[in-house]
Amino acid sequence: MKKEVILLGLAGGLMLGNVSLAKSGEDIDAYIRKELNNPLSINAEIGANKAKISTETIKSDIDNVDIEIPVIKGLKDGVYQEQLNYIIKRTAEKDLNQFEKEVEELKKLGIEWKPEMKIGHQIKSEEDILSFAITTYSYTGGANGMSRRDYYNIDVKENKTIRLEDLFKENSDFKAIINDEINRQIKEEMDTGKKTYFEGDDGFKSIKDDQSFYINENGNLVVAFQLYEIAPRSSGHPEFKISGERIVHILKNLKPVIINGKKIKLQNPMFKSEKGTIMMPLAEVAKALGFEVTWDGKNRVANINKGPISAGAYIGKDKYYFSKALIYLEEEAKLIKGRTYVPISFIERVLQGQIIINEDNIINIKY
């Protein structure tokens, strides 16, 4: 393989770290300050598109103000880029103006305290979808400061902002699926005592039409919430990584795969598993390679045949076969919505074919 690819099929097959959370018992204010002092990627080139993120500092006459905002450069649509940068800067300036007004008002009270404001950003993904979060933290007295995170998801090829719904097929039930996954994770974290969340009328009900999210560096969709939105302060800014296995059947997949020289748009997109394995739809790819596909329901085996060549996958096992030889791959075959998914390494290690990733990150399968 020429190079490793991270592909989820989100928003037209666009190329999509770990969710950052405060440690148990760690002061949220201290955690946010630490996070703002350690931005992940600055002045980074974004994939092969040569768009860049630089930083701009906004000054203030008040001590303990540290504001560095991201500046997008290199997008093909200069007007869109200018508008995006304007929104980012204007938002920071409005927050700073409000902070300065509050400081002036509190000075009149004659209370000894040290106001503080920090604005910083973290780049989450740098591929075809540029995802980054801007955190605004301010302290103007009292027990705690306040923080807000604004998330931006930019299609750097199409030069447009991505909404959550843009990642999914039209009329799909993505909200219900994501809601179920968030509720499952909330229950698991509360049962284990890892985190606490509001319950009853104040608890999580559903994601919103304008729900905050980002794509992390491993290509996973992460749904994000503000401080106090669905949980007490001790839980910080809740984030929920949505497994590709749960949404793969409703993801858009407009980016083609090249199979034996022919561009094919997969109806069932590839996705990245929890273990980090790229999983492909076996039947769809096998048929494009000229194989016949059969299903052995009794033994739960997906079989493919082409002349004297036979191969297959055992559902729920990391065991595969080629002719009479057994081959073990890095992950078990999965049955999702009636479709068999296998590691993409099946092509090279089982069928002994070839996978090449070109400069545009398009998968080229040869057999």
C-alpha cells in the first residue's frame, strides 16, 4: 500500500484525536486554561489542499488577556475565506468588548480581584474537512469563570461550511441514531460513576438542527455540547464520539473508489472502526471485481467466487479464507444492516490484490 488512508465517507467521502476531557477531579477552569495554553496545530498545512491556519493576536489594555484567533489562508474562494475570518475575528472582538465593559463596572465596586480572559483554538482535523474549535474563557469574579466553544467545520475543496445534516443521506434518521448513541454513552458513564449528567426535564433530549460537532484526527464524528448544557460544571464540555459502525449506512458517499481502472461510487461507504481499521463493504467491492457473492446464513459466512478462486469472511471473527487456506486479519468481519464489512487489508492479504492511494487520497483497487 502506498500510504495509509483514513476514510469515513462523510460529506462526500471527505477525509475525516482523541476527545479531550478533564481528568476526574480536575478543576475545570484549570483544565481549560491548560488546554488553551497548548493548541494542537498552528500554521499547519491542511492535507494536499495547501490551505493554512495561522494566528492573529488581539490586544487589550487589561492585564491577563491572551487572545489568539485562527486565520484561514489558501482557500480557493477568497470571498468565503474573508467572510469566515471576519466572523471569527468579529466574534472575538465582541467577547473582548463585553469583558472590558464588565471589568470597568466591577472596578467601581472596589473589590480586589484579577479578571482574566483567554481565547485560543485547537485544530481537530486537517483533511478535506477542516475542523477546529475556538474556546473563549473569561473570569470576572466569583467562584468560577465561564467558557464557550465555537466549532467550525469547513469543506476546503467546496469552500463551504458543513452542517451536521450535510454528512448524511437525505431523509435519513441520523438524529435518532445519534441520540440513541449519546443516551447509551451517558448511561454508561453515569453507571460507572465516570461522569454525571442532568436528568429529567434538564437532561439530554435530542441533538439540535445546528448541533455543534467536529471531525477528529482519526476521522470520527464527535458531537459536542457547551458547559452546563446537558451536565453540571464538573463534567466540563461533554463530547460524544459516534462510532462509524452506527452511522455507516446513512453516510453520504460521493467520492469514488477506482476499481480496476473504473470509478465507482460505493452505495455503502467505507468507515473506520473503533479499533482504527478501515472497513469496506465486501459484496459491493467484490462484485465490482467480478466476483459472485453468496451468503451462508447457517454458518454466517460471506463467500465470494470467481472461476477457480474462492474466498470469504466469517462474521464476528477475524478468520478469513482463500481457497483452503485460513487467514487472520486485524479485525473481525462485521454484519451491519445486512451488509458484510471486512478490513480493507482483505484485498491484499486475502485476495492478494493491490491497493494504491493516489495524491487525491482516492483508493485504487487492482485485482
